[in-house]
Amino acid sequence: MRKLLIAVVVLAVLLVAADRISRYVAQRKLASRVAAAYHLARPPTVTITGFPFLTQVIAGRYHEVGVAISLLNSGGVAMKDVQARFTGVHAPMTQLLGSDASAVTAEYATATAMLPFETVQQRLPAGITLSADGDRLRLSGNLGYQGLQVPVSAGVALRVTSAAIEVSPRDVKVGGALSMPSLVGSRLAIALPVHDLPMQLKVRTVQVTPDGFAVNASAGGVELENGG
């Protein structure tokens, strides 16, 4: 009985070790494939959750896959701390552990990312600063206008479209007097083309934080290695 118990314990330890090793290999392979697909400077951190892992491999279905990308360039816009979560992930063993080139698919995906103020600031005219006041944004500074440097201030409205995050001035004031937005407002309006995100994610909402724009994205029926 004692020998049998020892054998069971040893077998259990071996199975747990094999489970962890297989998960590690699968995470590394998927991270390399995602990095290659999106030309990332370094592989993302991939986490496959759920225990045991090997039963998920056999079934070809995974509870959840997380992908963390420290820096991502989308449409010429730098985004930081991209955290994507995929559920209902389907991938036969040959896809996840082998050399099968077909993409891993997921039923649903959500993601968050940070769009720092400095990234937005680079697209504004010289002399204009973007700043946060709680959950509101303001533009202020001096703007070259008809050969003069005039003080300008404005509130900011954010809007998510199918093509970009639009940053639009509101209640523009020039030299302390309310000005028609058409006079200088068009020079303060910018569009951040972050609609073409990896893994077919689409931006849904944007919130103002002390550090920048907190971006929320989601999509259904995605391929982890297809940005189209």
C-alpha cells in the first residue's frame, strides 16, 4: 500500500510538471507568433489560464488567454500597456504546440490600453498644451494666427468613430473673447487613427485619466494573429 501511495504521488507530481511545462511552451510559441504577426519589438506576455492545461489541449478549447503588450503602434499612434483578454479560444494541438500556421481564434475579446497625453500633444500646434482637469480636458497656450501669437483656450470633447478617436475643441476663446470655432478651432482639432488595432479589436470608449486616455476595445469572432 505504501509503495502504491508513493507511486501515485510521483505520478501526480509528474503530471503537474508536464502540465506546467506544456503551458509554458504553448505561451512562448503563441507570444512569438503574435510578435511576428504585428511586428512587435519584443514578444508580448501571454498567459493561458485554467487547470489542468493538458485537458484543454486535448479538447482544443481554452478558458481564457491573456496578451499583454507594453508598447504598440497603431496608425502611427503609440499606445502603452495594452491588456487583451480572449475567451472561448479554439486551437487544436497542432496550432498551439506544433507548427500549424493557421490562426488561433477566440469567440470574444476585450482590451484596455493607455494613450499618453504626450502622444496626443505631438499632434497639436506648437505652443498649445493639452491638460486634464479631473475627467475634463482643456487646450491652452499661444497660437500663431495671422502673423500674431494670440492666447487661446478651449474645452475638449472626445468622440470615438469607426476611423479614429476625435479630439475636438469646444467654446474656443482667443485673447479672452469667445471666438467662432471655425476661426481657430480647425487648427486645434485632431484625429487619432487607432481603429486598426491588432487582433481585430475595435475601440469602443475613451476616458480621461491623469496620465492620458484610457482606451477600451472589444470584438467578437477574432483571430489572435490577424489584424484585419
